Amino acid sequence: EKISSLEISLTIPNHPELRVLGHPVGTNVLSGKYSLLLPDLQVAIELAVGLSISIAIGAVLAAVLYRFVLPPREKSTTSSKYYASKTRTLLIGSLICVISIMPYVLFDVLGTQNTAARFSIMAPFVLYLFRTIEAAFGFVPKGADVSLGLYCIYFAAPAEVLFEQRVTRREKILSTIEAMKCAAVISTLCTILSPSGYIPFGAIPAFYEPVTVDQYLNPRHLGNCFVMAFYFQSGLALGNSALGSMCQLLTGFKVLHTMNNPMLEATSPSDFWGK
């Protein structure tokens, strides 16, 4: 799988011995090609298209739930409640089935092969599943079901929207800057890790049964796992920041920031999950 394809490079020609801040720098020490790698453009387009389709499907599901599943605002007779209850249960079951298979339908229709793009397309449907169950049991947050539009935003937006708080201009600017910082971190990681094939501590022999403790605790194995975990966290942070910033710009409501560098800043297991 391609992770990076866009390359911004700078070539420094051969140079004589230099002095930098009073320290000697040998001949041609700084010469060579320096590159900055960016995420693959084709994958980014696939991800954007797939995620947009997922959100559009979420809005349709939200409209169905709002019309037929959420508790009615007007009173009805006992008989109509009975039949409505049977139809409601059947509809909820049907929606859960649709939500469960829809990601695989999109993978097949779009021909998406990249793991990161598949994960991003699938993630909203996991959220839709929980919010469908939430609607079925009447646990929709206060303010989210005031109108069809707000409920569609709440249900389909891949971010935690705070309907009681309006976002300020300063917060919009800060969220945009945060998304740009996350994009810079991903590009830097691609640049650093790409030359080593994303295994900076070197390859280790494949594990075969029975796996021993020494294999799990191999320093190179642990180092590679930590690097890829941090890379994965940085990808989640970029998605969270970019989508949150977009939701704030489009809806005017504040979005809860849910990724606060848990790998490097958490002080305990509970703090890790809280960040």
C-alpha cells in the first residue's frame, strides 16, 4: 500500500568545508536531497469521497429515525401506539441491518483498497449503530432532537457537537490551526519513517507458535509497535481535528475535542482513555 506519493524536495549541491555558529562542518556533509512526504493524493480523494457518502447516508438514516422512531411530540391513541410500536421495532431492526452491511457495499462500489481509507469510511457507521440504539431507547441528548436539521447534524456528523454552545471566531481559527498542526505531524512522520519502510528499529523474524515472552518483549519489536501506534494516533488526531473544524465552520456549534495526545501526555490508564 502506498502511504505517501506527494514529495516536496530540496537538493543541496556539494559544498566546501563550512563554519556554522563557530563550529566546522565537513565538506559535503550537508549536501544531498531532502524530501518532505505528504499523504497519497489518490487515497486522500478516495477518503474524502467515501466519507462524504457515509455522512450523506447518515443524514438519510437520521431523517428516518426522526420521523418514525423518536418519541412523537403529539399524543396518540392506545391502538395507534400499539401498531406504531410494532412498526417501530421492525424499522429499528431493519436500520441496524442496513448500517451493518453498508460499509462493505461502499468498499465494493468505490473499490477502496487502502486500509486507512476503509477505516475512515467504516467509522461513521459504527457511530450510526450506537446512535440508532440510542434513539430506540430514547436517550438522545437534550437539544439534539429539537428539529430535523439539528438531529441530522447530531446523527451524521462524525464529531461530538455541543448544541448548547455556539463557536466563536477565535475558536474556529484555533481549530483550523490545530488541524494544520496535525497535518504537519503526519507529513513529518511520513518523511522520517518512509526510508525505513515504517520499521525504524529494523525488521525482526516472524512470530510462529508458540510465541515466547522474549519475542513479545524484543526491544526492536516494542519500538516499532510504539512508532506505529503513535502514527495511528496522529492519524486519528488529524481526522478528529479536520472533521471537528469543518463541523464548526458549517454548523456554528462548538465541537468537543476528543484527542489530546494520550500516548505522550497521559499519566494513568484512566487518563489515557480520558484523553
